[in-house]
Amino acid sequence: MKNETPKRGVATGLVVPEAFLHFIWRFKLFETRALCSSSGERIQMLHEGSLNLYAGPDFFNAKVKIGNQLWAGNIEMHVKSSDWYAHGHEKDPNYDSVILHVVWEYDVPVFRKNNEEISTLIVQNFVLPETWRNFKELFRKKQRWILCEKDISSVSYFHMRAWFTRLYTERLEKKSKEIGLLLSATKNDWEAVLFVLLAKNFGTVLNGGAFFNLAQSFDFSVLRKLQKKERGIETLLMGQAGFFERNMEDAYFEACQKEYQYVQQKFCLQPLFNKQFQFFRTRPANFPTIRISQLSELYQGHPHLFSEVLKVNDLEGFYKLFQISASEYWNTHYVFGSSSKRRIKKVSKSFVDLLIVNTIVPLKFAYGFFQKSNRFEDFESMLQSVRPESNAIIEHFKKLGVQVSSAMESQSLLEMKKYYCDQKKCLQCSIGTQILKGSS
């Protein structure tokens, strides 16, 4: 087989990132028995050291033998050896303990403070041919949906599952930080945070932003004061959405409009501009009016919803908790003033699944995070029972041969696509590293 390892001085036609050097060093994907320094001294790699994720040399506590001398210390890596000076390492005492400089291209020697040259390993001379071929194939410039689309199906489902668990944990940690900001804004009111998050998800993809604005257009204490009043919450939300800004001959509309005007004056409320809410290209079941009424009925019947959410830990329990319908008026309407065939507007199980995935689990995870009492296994088990989401990204992964059997897996793929695939972080992705190592 022809050796495709790039030799010194040969143009590769690819920009080799420093992360690739970290990758091949960590997994020893080079000819370890043939290693030698730029000056011809034999190098024996006894221990690669530990990857440093913070400031300082790239690998700590490595052990190598250079010539007849055994060295213990740190390893620094650069694409070009001159990057040592470009990064100012010669002035930084943190780099005095570097025992080996691992580079892709050798263009200048690097010296210690005592004028002794630091041994340099030009790693491109020794990288395994299969690893180099896989790298070239993965990072070639041809436009693709994801870089590994030709090879992702070769990675075992067992390996994917382990990676999905880590991805989903990362996703929940990001959402916990966002929830933390809401918690600060609501003065640590978890009930208010739950309302904002639920409102956003009741708005679905098209109206999520408008519903988020709606939930934040008044203090949650106003909703609390209206919970015992019949249609109080629905009147508040419809009014704040700007739906009472015009007049029409409809008894229910007129009653709600009059009631909202009183509430608006009492609590000094300012309604949103109603054009934020989209009806066009929205399925009737997702019309803002229907979703607002359902959300209102939920809070009308559950004044302490957050406490109830904390107590439920199984799928059937959440299906029961969110077993709600829009109010009576909406059985024969989708919009104010226009009658339609009678139909009870229930919240479907598939919609509850979305609430569990996008609101309930992230909120419970964040609560556990702030209370220092997280048990990820509980969330993982429940999400394995929820059907995967259906959207363009998930469908594309399925076409590439990726098995998606639960909401946890679909959520993990969304995380991977946004934060790994789109940013070409294949060298930090478990799937990318498996492909580069040539194993599944």
C-alpha cells in the first residue's frame, strides 16, 4: 500500500489545526517506534501526559526519552514551530518546563532561557497513513451538510449512544445557564420561570419569540392575582397579546375586552403589538389564540404548577398533568368572531412530549443543578421513552443512516449539529475521532 503520510516540506493543500496534533498525540496515531527529533535524535514516548484545557502547555506530566536522556515534564504543540514566538512563550515562565515541542511544520528552532534548543518532533513525518487519509477525506473543501456524512453510518450505535449521553448533558448545562438568567430576573421565583419557559414552548417554533415576549410583558404576580377569577388568566394573556385593540360584535370578545380594560388600568399594563403573532402558515391547532387559551386553562387549574412538576417523574404523570383543553368558547372558534365546526381543542400527547423535552426536563435539571441534587439517570430514562422529534435536521441524519429512537437522541443530534458539525469541531466530536482513528 502506498504510504500517504505527508513528508517534510510537502504541501498538503489542507490547513492542519492544532487540535489535530492534540488528537494524534493523545491516541498515539503515529509511528511511535520510528520517532526522531528534527536534529535526528531518537524519541521514545513513554507517557503522553494529560491534556490541559486551561492556560499553559498543551500536555502536562509527560514522559519521553530523547536520545539517552529521560525527560519528565510538559509538551507544547504548534502548527509551525515559529508559533512559539508568535504566542510569546519565550517570555512566559509557564513554558520553562516544556521538554518537547511537537509541531506540524518546522521553520525555526526554539530555545530555552539557557540557550539550549528544545527538542522538536515534526509529527507530520510520522502520522499514520490511515489517519492522514481519514483526515484529508473528512476535512476536504467540498461542500457537505456535515463533514462526516459519508462515514457517520459506520460508527456503531453503542458508541453513538455513549456520545449522545454526553451531548445531551452539555445541552442541559447550556439551558441551565439560560434558566439561571431568568431566575435572577424573576428574583428566584421558580413558578415565574416555569411560566416563561412554558409560554415560549406553547408558541411553538413560529410564535415562540412572541409568546416569550408575552410572558415577560407583565409581572407574574399579576397572573397569580387573577388565578381564582373565571377566565381571568385568558383575559390577561389575550389582552397583553394585543387581541383586544380592535372592536367586533362578539359577546365573548366584548366581555373579555371590557374585563381586560379594567385589569390593564388596575395593574398599569402595556399590551404587545399584536402583529408579532403569526397565524399565516400556522396549523389551526397551533393558532396563537388556541395555545394562549390552553396555557391559560393550565394555570387556571394548577395554581402551584412548579411544585406539581417537581413531584412528577414519569411520562404518564406528565400526560395526566397536561391533560388540558382550550376554554369553551374555542370549541367553536379558532379566532375571535369567526365560528367553526365544534371541536374540543385538547393538548395532544405529541405536544406534551415537546413540553417535556424543551421545558420540563431542562427546568428540573436546572433546579437540581442549583440545589446540587441532580440525578441525570432519572431524566435519561424518561427521555428514552419519549418519541424523537421530527424536523428537517433529524430527518437528514436519518437519511445518512443514523438511528434515532428517542427524544434524547434527537436532542443530542441537534446539539451536535449546531455546536460541532456546523463549527467543524470534528476533532472534539466522539464520532469524528472514531472516523479519524478508522474504527467503529
